[in-house]
Amino acid sequence: MTIPALPTSRPKGDRTGAPDESITAWALAARGGDTDAVERFVRALHRDVQRYVAHLCADPQAVDDLAQDTFLRALGSLHRFEGRSSARTWLLSIARRAVIDSYRYAATRPRLSDVPDWQVAVELAQPLNLPGFDDGIALLDLLASLPEERRDAFVLTQLLGLPYAEAAEVSDCPVGTVRSRVARARATLMDLLDEPDGPAVVAA
């Protein structure tokens, strides 16, 4: 199967994501060797994968590599995808494993810095010069203060728009746990926004 070059941004005029049903159909068609479906599948989910790994990854410079690794893994495993869950959920689960594997690999090597640069991460994951871009940076600064599991649940459901059941599947935990993590994340973010020097983040 020919692997298409991954896009660095969405095409002009592509302001909304494709429905999950269409993406899943493309994944199933790609499994059968439809190269056009492969291209559509990759383009439809590339931005979601970039955003997700940017929130999970402690090394913002590795975001593009992790997104590439995610799609290479996914395209190599398409023959096992049966459409029982949405292709988006399936792909984000692969992205999560790619990030975890990168942590395990990094743990065996010397690290130059343990401080994630969230502003660089959002610049890699979002298009520039759009309304609300500064708010996005401020939101990521707030998210950086959350425990990892709560941040993961919040990103999946509130930023990527996954239903709680699918976020639970990606995170490999019960739905109730995801709901609790999101509620606690929201409460923490609201407390931070209520502080006198807290940023006025519209997205929160």
C-alpha cells in the first residue's frame, strides 16, 4: 500500500471535520487497498492526531514525528480494523500508544529538559493567525497544570469532541472515570480562571 505524504495543515476552506461515519468508511475502504480512501482518511484525522499528541507529549518538537508514527502504525494495521469502533477512536488509541512508547524509549536515554514548551506545542498543532489563537495558548498553559489523566480526558472530550464512551475506550478506563476526570478538570480550570491574574480564556 502506498502511504500518502501527511498534510501539514487542512486544505483551504476545510473548516469542519468529516463525520465519523465517513471517516470509518474511508478506513474500511483503505483496508481493501483504495488509495483515494487512504488519502481521505489521513487528511480527515491528521489534525486531530497532531492536537492530541501535542497535549500528551512532553517534547513539542516530537509532535510531527509522533503523528507520522501514528499513521504508519495505523496504515500497517488497517487489515485488522473491522469498524467495531469509529476510526477516529481507533486511531487516537494508536496515537496514545505511540506517545507511551516514546516515553518508554526516552526513559532509556538522557533527557536535556523535562519542561514542556506548551506554546511551541500549540503552534505546531494549530494554524496561525486565526481568531482565538492567543486564547488557545492560554488554555494550554492552564491545561499544563492539570494531572495528566484529567488533562487527557478533557482534551479527548472537550477539545477533540469524542463522546465519553469513546474517550473511555481510548484511555482504557470506565466511562464513569472519564466523566469524573473531566468534571474535576473543569472545576480546576474554573478555579484558575477565577483567580485575579487568571487569563480570560474563551475556550475554557
